[in-house]
Amino acid sequence: MPKKTKKEKIIAEYHRKLKLLQNQSSPVYQQPIKLEKKIEKEEPEKIIDKPSKNNNFFLIDFKKSIFLTVAIITLEILFYFATIKNYLKLN
């Protein structure tokens, strides 16, 4: 951000002074806060055993990763036995 010029600093100072004067000249009436409404008994959250979206996505991703892992290992085993019996000639 560019730095403020001297004129902008002076204007900002006037705005601050103006706000202070307006706050001093017209005090705002605030209603007293009722303590009965503020003080409430907090109940601990109940744990619900419903599958959430995150849990559901996790299970889907987990199944996919297990499937891919098993497929890759199976291919490696097939290539191993194929190279032993010389079905697949790799240099």
C-alpha cells in the first residue's frame, strides 16, 4: 500500500477528532444487561454415531486405495512368474 500523504494524515486526524466530539456530545443510552439471559447452563454435546460426510468420503477413498494396492501387487506377482518361465522377455 502506498504511504499516506501529509494531507491524508491531516484529514484522518480531523476525522478522529470529529468522532470523539460526536461521541462526547451525544452519549448513547445503553440498557442494562439482564444476567438471567446471559447465564445459561451449558450442556455437553452429545456424540451421535451417524456416519458423517467426511467419514463416508474416507471409506470411499480407502476402498479405492485398497483396490489399487491389491491390483498393483497382483501385477507384480504376475510379472515375476512370467519372467521366471520366460513368457515375458525383459532385457
